[in-house]
Amino acid sequence: MVRLTRIYTRTGDDGTTGLIGGARVAKDDLRIEAYGTVDELNAVIGMVRERNLSEGRDPEARDLLDPLLEQIQQQLFNLGSSLATRFEDRWPGQPLIGAEDVDGLEEAIDRLNAELPKLKSFVLPGGGPVGSVLHLARTVCRRAERATVTLGRQAQVAEHDVHYLNRLSDLFFVMSRWVAKRHGEGETLWSP
């Protein structure tokens, strides 16, 4: 059970922060960059959810996306927990990303993509108020993936962490196209 009794501790005033398990590292450590970018992604998903609920035109799309996006936010906290914990500090039952989470993203991609026309070019970011923020989520997700891959060169990362981020960015791309179609927003294709 997580208990937050104090918001500020002053322990980070020296430019370090604590990992799960107690180790202290510099605030610009690769591990902090990775889980900090995952946290940023979670905030962007919060923006997507709010925009979808307030500006999404299709009630079925709103109802389908919101629980899926909330589930992703929960899973991103598990991913952040994984990235914030060195392998020697993990404990039994720690919430982590598993193969079933990656499979769930693939199922969502396939379900949404089945309703979309085939692409003949790249899509320029846009697609209305909801789709455009989903494109932002996609790019932040790719940055989180890059940071996690870089961390993996220096320290051990869990097997499914990179897989999850890779699939999640794909889901945001498909979701942006799907929501643009469902909400009656146009897509602009790249014209080389």
C-alpha cells in the first residue's frame, strides 16, 4: 500500500532522488529519464481522456476509449515501478508489465485497425482535438521507449517493458486514426 504523508522531503535538494528500494541516484540518471518520460506520457494520456470526454463527438468512441486509456494509465504506473526499481531491489508481487499486457495492446490495435482504410502514405499528426493529442501521446511514448532502450544498455530492464512501449505507440497511432474517423475528423496524408 502506498502512503504519501509528505509531499516535500528536501532530500532531493542536492540533485539526487531515491529509487524504489532506497538507492539514491542523480536526477538526470538514465533510469530517472526513462520513468520520468513514462510519467509524462501518463499525463498526456490524461489530456487525451479529458479531451475525448469533453470534445469527442461519437458517444460510442468516448465510451470505448476512456476505460482503455484508464487501463493504460494504470499499466504505466506498473511500468514506472519497474523502471524505478533496480533488479536487486525487486520484491515478490511487485506490479510489473507482463506478456498479457503486451497481448492486450495488440488485441486493441487489431480491433481498432479492422475499421480503418488501408494507408497509402504516412499520416500527418492531426485528426481533430482528440486525434491530435493521441499523436502527441505517440511521440512521447516513442521517447519513453528510446530512454528505456538506452537504460537497458546500462542496466537490466524487465523483458516486457520495451515491448509494451513499442506496442503502445503503435496503438496510439491506430487509435488516432480510429478516433478521427469515429468523430468525423479528417486525416491529412503526407504528399511527398
